[in-house]
Amino acid sequence: MRYAFFPGCSLHASAKECAMSANAVSKCLGIELVEIPEWNCCGSIDAVYAYNPFLSVSLSARNLAIAEKMGMDIVTLCSACFFTLSRASNILRENAEIKKRVAEVINDAGLKFEGGVKVRHYLDVLSNDVGVEEISRQVKVPLGGLRVAPYYGCLVVRPKVIQRFDDPEHPTSMDSVIEALGAEAVYYPDKTRCCGASLVITDESVMMEMAKGLLVTAKNMQADCLATLCPMCHLNLDAKQRDIESHFGVRFGLPVLYLTQLIGVAFGLDPKELGLNRNLVSPMKLLQKTKCG
Amino acid sequence: MKMPGGDKILDCIQCGVCAGSCHARFAMDYSPMQILKMVHLGLRREVLSSSTIWICASCYTCASRCPRSLDIPAIMSGLKNVAMRTNVPAPVALKPIFHRQFTEIIGRYGRMHEPELKMRLMKKTNPFEILQNASFGVRMFRKGKVRLRPSRIGSSTHFSEIFRNASNEERRR
Amino acid sequence: MTIPPSIGVYICHCGGNISDTVDVAKVKEAITKSHGVKICETYDYMCSKPGQDMIERDINEHKLNRVVVASCSPRMHLDTFRRAVKRARLNPYLLDMANIREQCSWVHDDKELATTKATAIIRGMVERARHLEPLEAKKIAVNRDVAVVGGGIAGILASIELADKGYKVYLIERSPSIGGRMAQLSKTFPTLDCSACILTPKMVYVSQHPNIEIIDMAEPIAVNGSPGNYSITVTIRPRYVDKERCISCGECARVCPVKKPSEHEEGLTQEKSIFLPFKQAVPNAYVIDRDLCLWFNKGVCRVCERFCKGKAIVFDQKEEIRELKVGAVVVCTGYQQLDPRLSKEIFGGLDLFGQYGFGLHPDVVTNLQFERLMLQGIHRPSSNNPPKKVAFALCVGSRMDQGVQYCCKIGCMNAIKQALLLLKAVPDAEPWIFYTDIRAHGKGYEEFYSNARAHNVKFIRGRVAEVVPNGDSLILRAEDTILSRQVEEEFDLVVLSPALLPNEGSAELSKMLGIDLGLDSFFLEKHHKLRPVDTKREGVYLAGCALGPKDIRETTIETMATASKVTTFLGKGELSVSPEIAHILPERCNACEECVKYCPTKAIESTPSGVVINSISCTGCGICVARCPTEAIDLKHSTDAQLIAQIQGTCTGEGDRPLIIAFLERTTAYGSADLAGQTRVSYAGSVRIIAVPSTGRVSLRHLLHAFASDADGVILIEGDDSPFQEDQVREHVNNMKKELGRFGVESLRVASTTTTLPQYDKVVNLFQTFHERISKMKRIPPEKRQKIAEALAGSGSA
């Protein structure tokens, strides 16, 4: 299974552990993630899109065109990039005029966009191309009933333009993966509730209020940790957790792991390979408690 | 460029499911539903200076439940676009500055470079406000989550040309 | 034709309405010279008694065998003149009328042009008259029995209405008992009548009525025949219990080991795989669910048989097929509620109940389930305690692009009713109704709504965003759009108002019956305002929610209307059938069955002895005629010979002026042109109108004849309400235009449109603009016309 891999800006910096764990896990599962050469920023959900929407679509189109040259579908780990590339793909498909103008722009670099490339999320690949049985088969260290709150976030399941692979209100694909690892996917009513990631720089207090709600619910459901997909969500819930705690005067101490990190732990992979030491709220004590890692 | 979404504003039946679903509603002065009504009525000033359009996090909960399938986040983006192009001041000055600086950095490197973004924003607004995040920055740095040098695209890719042409495309029209 | 035609032509002055513009003397002179015209007279008022007497006298004296009256529109006096010739013992179909008033003298000012045109129109009619044949209207006996499909309140009341009037009714019901949805309701709005109390006496009345036969467990699988003489084949599923012997003691259910969710209780409680649908079921007998019964699945058990007091269990009962012969069919198939399974099936995998937490927590229920809870003694499904704080979420899946577009019509009133019933049962309860619009349209509804507000039912204007289970209770979020703030409240029970859809099997039934479904996928009535319970097929009627969601009162009113329509249709015991119908020319038919596909009234059938057109079902539209690839169908009173003769006759004229032939569908489009005349609107005199049953009857050959015979342009206009619809008209005309290209005739020389009756300005506008277009184009050169004529002669269809 080969895919054109679009990392996105976060994976090269603040969310390196997402890429690390994904690569490690992909090796075990026979997934080959071929990084799109010289990829550029996806075009942003809103930062560039609201400023200059045509530019945003053009940025997305450049990535789509390179992937088309590679002859493979795009897979991304970042939900925001997933949405942005899907949106652009949809706009180009439905609006002939914009398609023409974008084509003129990217043609300067010798790139063409025909629309044959699908944009998919890594969770989709895990659920539908690999399958839960295969994941279960490769589990060497079952996670011993670890209570995991599956946090999907918003853009992996929702807008119409994305390649829908799960229910927008009550998705279960990540739950199934978690269960396959021997952990317990806890009932988590906020599983698709927005964390406010896009507001982290400009409206930090609003974002913290939104993220706090998610952490409170997870605690109420007696989750041991949160599993997340998107690097933006992860930043909000993990890296910003201490700030949220001090801002509101509460204490969570709730580890937030990438789903791929969890899978890697269950596969018995080296924690360093999974970047577990990079999570700001350390998951180490938790993983030791459940006799894994 | 006419972005998708705006043509359906007249379809809105003002049911309120968008406002009821909105996770950022608590921080908005007008609800998303009200903004749609106000656009319909041409209340330009109120809409463009509302906090609502700047707070929308594009989570798409509203759009997925809207019985008229309105693309509300796209409409909010569009309104922000109008506000920025016509220089209507946002409730928080930082916001339009953020959009512009973000875009410029992408133009420079082809990819985001957070430290530079932070620095540019500090320069343009209140440096001390940004410094409040200093402890956060330090924590991130300690965990190796801060790239000191930007990740950039190679120059042979003609990326800058594409960026420049796409940026100016609108102006050329 | 062995006897040569002897035609009498009568040109009316119409008191100056015609003669002031048309030089009737000149016309008379020209027509008298026409071949086959025995006598040609003019008279002041042909429709007067002396005028009619003149015709009768001439028929006898001059042995006329064809009559053409050139006067006003046939829509005025066709019947008058037909009766006149009948009195003279001439077959009425041997008379025709030339419209030289509404479509000539009233719409042209130029006398010379009007005279030329009038002459041509009459000549066309004369040519047609030479080919007219005597025809007889048939009278056929009709079967006075009626089949009612669906045994809910609509079917029950329709059956009673008809049976009381003396008609025999077969009431066909799919489930084991009649009663439908009403049997599940507690009380009805706004009167708070007990639903079962008003329904069950009707059910008993039906079961005891000598004229009604209930056929339960039955569904139609085929419908054949024609209006007044239908044959419905129904399949009757076995209930594995002998209805006559079952005494409903319930012993079988007591000992049955298999449990299943109760259908009547909407899955809230369990029943056994042998069950009585509900206590007041009619027929009152048990039935075995074959899918769950251990005997049918594993070959064991049969305990019920041992304990059955009436020895009524019959495990080897077989499916039965019955053929019912009826004169009319009434469709009362009702509705079903949207549920998650149906939602995913119909709406591209989308579960529209997802945001409401339906299925995630037992205390999120539908309004129908709430009815059952009320009757069980109101309690939360999760415990047995009464609910205190109850939310009603309206429009679930309704008024949505992603779901159904239409309003369910009864959701608001139902919720208000349920809120009031809740307060009666639980005085300190707190009902909250979350709405987008409160629709309280019916009699007593607004007062009912006011009453609810007075009882402190909370109304929040905002469509519910989400319902999230939170341990024992439910958190509901919505925006209070009036106060402009988000509402987040905890509830014991949430009641949803799901969208209402047509019942399962509606699409198949509509195909069987040859009727249509509307855009909302409910059965389609013939006309929204004036024919609300008829369908496009004669003898097939609709009533109740099969047409669309509605309340019980409206259903009742509709069934009364439907029953009345049925009795009008069947009351005389016979139907008069027009002889102007299509028939197959067997020597040319190669049984390709193209015509079967296109007939809008399912009148054409493929039988072992060949393709047959049912003379009673055929409405004479002629769409099949043009579709037949071997020209094996002809249409009485609009035969090919008649039409071509009329075209050739109408295309005579002198001068260099362009000539346009307009084929108008004879009811609506023709009527619209008449209206233009009545309004005295002028248009170009180049346009000469020929009435056809439908423009679908006009084929390439007729256009070619027109162009060969001096026409420079052809217009086709169809009525908006015709079975030959706009997109079909366009396709038909485009195909003909393509073929015309082979003969070197430009496609610009053909135009078409559809029109409603009052849109005469649209018709006139087309005439004018087309005339201008054709005037700018040169007249078709004689060589080209000659070539076309040769081609027509060569194909043996001149």
C-alpha cells in the first residue's frame, strides 16, 4: 500500500512525534508513506484562505498536482490539511473557471491538475485499507484495559467535501482501533467537539475555554488518557494543558497521545521511536502502570 | 474570486441549529444565524465589525447540521476577506495582522515557521502580550518542538513564482 | 372508400364576425371548384336553427356523405353540428369544422390575407373530410366492485363510504390487522379524543359489513386490465393460524419461548414470535412471525400447537394468490416514519438521527413511542419512573436538504398534544418544545396552542443542535433564537418528531397501477387544486397520507371525496369510450414493443398473439404513432391519411408570402390560440393552425409533407398538462430537426413550445417571432420541395 504522504507544517516542527509514530507504525503494517517532494503549506483552513482564497486554493493545487505526478492518492495525518486539500480538490472539480485560472498559475512550474487524486486521512487507511483485524494481529503488548477517550476532532469526520469514511456525529473507526489494541474506548460525548485549535494564536483564551471543556469531560468519563489524530488538536490538549490548568486553576494531568503512538506502544515498539518523550504531559508513568512500554 | 457559499445565504430559514451547535458561540457577540440574517439585510458595518466572523473556528458542526446545507465557515471566511480588503478594523487588531503575516511567511518559505510568526506578531502589536506565552515557548523548546531554522522548499521548484502569481491574480482581475 | 365523397361545405358569416374580414363570397367561389365538393353555401348564422336545418336538408336532398362547417372554433359548436348531422342520419364523425373565426377573422386585419388563409383552412378540412370514416362511441360495462389498498383510517373510511352506498369492497391490508397508525395513538389533537375509541368501532363495522371483505396479510403483486375492468392479483402471506378457529385466548403466546420487540409498542416492550397484533385487532387472531419462530428456523418446538385451545395453529399453511376483479382501485397506503436504518438507506448513508443520540440512550424516543409510553402509564423507558423534564425536538429529518424537504405537518400539534397529556399525567412535569415554526393551521389548532402556553409549556424557538447522553439523563443543546443565547438543559426524556415518508412499497405499487409519484415521492394527484384525489389513470384514486402527510380530519375529508369520485365513475354501471383511439396495423408490426414503453396510460400490452392496444385504456394521444419505427400504428379520426390530406390542403395559397403550419395539441394549446382570437390579438397571417391530439402524434413524415407542400416553417405547441411532457416534446422535436437536415431543411425552420390555456400571449409571441425568422430566411426553393416530395413518394407514404 503506497501513498503520497503530505505531512503538513506541524509534522515537521511542533508535532514531529506524530510523524515519527506514524512512520514506525506504517512500517509494521506494510504502509509506505512516500513524502510528497517539496510539498508546500496545504493552504490553511482559514489563515490564508480568508486573506486570499484564490492563493489558498492554488497552494493546495500545487500539492495535488505533485501527488498526481506521483500517481498515488494523498494521505495526511493532520486533519486540518486533510480538510484544506479536500476542499480545494472539490472546488477545482466543481468550478471550471477557477480550475482554469489555477491551472494557469501552477503551469509555470510545469504542473498540471486533472482531479484524479483522492485525498484521504490516515485513520481511513488504517480502518479500511489495513483493517482492524490486521492491527489486532500485530499487537504484541495489549494495552491492558487502558481507558482511552477517543478524540476525533472536527475535520476528520465532518464537512461534505471530505472523503467520508465514518459517521459525522458518532464516528467509531478510532474506537475500533483502540479496542483492537486491547484498550477500552471510553464513552466520550465530546469526541467530535471542536478544540479551537485555529484560534490558538489570535484568541487564546477562547481556545483554552474550548479545550478545557474537552479535558473536563475526559476526566469525568474517568479516562486515563486521550487519543487524538490531529497535530493541532494535540497541541491544544497536550502542549497547552499546563497553561489551561493555571489559567482556570484546575488540575488534569491527562496524557494526550497520538493514536499512532498508542498503536506503536501496543506493537511493542521503542518509545523513543514513537516520540513519547516529546509529549508535554508525560505518558510514561501511565504506560508503566498498565505494564506496557 | 467568488468563493463557494455566498449564493445560498438567501436559503437560510433562521432555524438556529448553527447557533445551537456552535462550540465557540460563547465568545461571539452575534450568533452565526444572526450574522446570516444581517448579511441578508445588508447590515454591512455590524457584520464586518462583529467578533463572530473572527471567532469561527471552521469546525463545520453548524454546516453539517444546517437544513439548507449552507457552508457557514466559508461564509465567515468570505466576510473576513471583505473586512480585510476594505480595511474594516476587527475587534482585536491582532487578527487581520495574523492572516497577513501567516501568508507572508508561507510566501517566504513555502511552509510555516512558528517562531518567525510569533516574532512578527510581537513586532506589530503589543510585544508584552505575546511574551506572556514565554513559559509555553520555553517548554516547547525544551521538548524539541521548536524549529529554529525554517523548513523550506527548494528554489528549483518555481514556488515563489506560483505564490507571486496566485497572490496577484486577484488584483489582475 | 367505395362511395366517392360527396362533401357539403357551409361558410358562416357569423353576423359579420367572419364576413366583415373574410370575403365569404370569394371563398365560396374557390371552394365550390374543389374536388369532391357537392355543394357550398354561405349563411349568416350556421349554428342557428335555420342554419342547422339547411345542413340536414342538404344531406338528404343532395345525398351528402361529408359535411364541413367553416365557422367558429370546434370548441364552441362541434357537438351542436354533430347532433345536427346525426338527426339527418349521418354518422357524426363524418362532420368536421374549419376554424375561420378565432383563428382567422378575429386575428387578422388584412382582408386579402384573411380571405386567402380562410380558403386554405377550409380546403385543408375538405381534403381531410374526404378521408373521414364513420365511428361509433363504445359503451362498456364496468365492474362495480372496488379494491381499497391499505387498511388504516383512510382505507377503513373509504371502504365504509363505498360499502354503505352498495358497492362491494375488497379491503387489502398488508399487516395482520387493519387499523394502521391510529391504532397506536393515545389521544388525538385538538379534541383529545381517545384514538382507539373512535377507530375501533369503525374497525368492527368494517369487519361486520356484508359488502366489505377484509383480505389481511395481503399485498398487490400485479394489476392488469383497464379502467372499469381492473384485475388485481394479490399475494396473501400465511399467518400459520386459522382465523376462524383462533379464539385469542393467548395460551400460545404464554408458552412461546421466543421473544421479539413488539411492533405495536414500537419496540419498547417484548412480545412473542406468536402474537396478537394488538388487543382490538381485526381480524382478531394470532399470527406467527416466520423469521423468528423456532419451528421454521430450527425445526423444533411447536409448543404453541400443543397448548392451543382452538386447535388453530396450522404450520403448513401456504401462501395464497388471489385475483380480484374490480372497477376501481383506491390507494390508502399511508406513511411510515423515518428511522436511522431508513435514513442511511435513502440519504446516502447519513443517519439523520445521529445528532439526537437516538439509539445511544433508551430515553430518547420518537413521538410514536411516546404515544405508547402514555398508554403504558407514562414512564421513562430506562426506569419505570415518570419523566419530569421532557424535551420535544421537532423537524427531525424534515425541512432538510439532506433529508426530506417537506414539513411533516403534524409534528407541532402532536408535540403540543403530548406536552398537555404529560402535564395531565404528571402535574409537576416540565415540557419544553424546541421548534422552528409552530404550524397550527387546522380547526381549533391555534386555540390548542394557546392552551398549551397557558399551561406553562415552555416553547423555545430553535432547532435542536444535539442531544448528548450524560449518565442517567440527557443534555440537550439548542439556540434560543429569540433571546439569542445558547440553551443547555438536562432532560429525563427527549421526544423526537421524525420525518414522515410514503410507506414501503409505494414505488412498486405506483408502477403496477401506472400512476406517478410526486417529487416528494408520495403518490401524485392529477391536479393540485381541482383533481386532488384522482390520479393520471382513470379508475385509480388516492386518499390519506398516501398523498402526503396530514392529520386525521383531513384524511377523513379526503376519503369522502375519493368515495364520491369512485361512485361517479362506476355509478352508471357503464363507461362511454371514445372511438378516437389508436390501433395496430398487424401486417406492419414486428412486435418490437417500443410503443408499450411510451404509452402514458399503460394501454398497450404485449400478448402471445402480438402487441395489442386496449381500446378502453387508450386516450387517443397518439404518442405511440410517431414512436413506431415501422409505422404500424394509426389513430382513428386523426389517421395518417387524414392528417397528410389536411396538411396538403392547408398548404395551398397564392403569392410569395411565407407559409407556416402550426400543429397545436387540440385541447390546451388549441384552446390557447382560440383565447388569442377571443381577445382579438393580431398575429402574422402566415400561420395556419392544424389541431392534433398531441404533438407526439406528429412525426417527421408530416413535417416533410408540409415542407413539400409549400410550407416554409413548422411550429409544434403542446399543452402543459398533456401526458406528452416538455422534455419529451423537446427530445421529439430535436430528433425530427436532425432528420430534416438530411433533406437540406434547416433546423431553424422548426420551433416548439408548451403552454397553459391562459398563456395565449406566449403562443402569439411565438407565432410572431417565428414569422419574422422565417420571413428573413428565403422561401424553400421548388427544387428542394420536389426532392422531398419524391422521397416521400418513394417511401410509399404519400
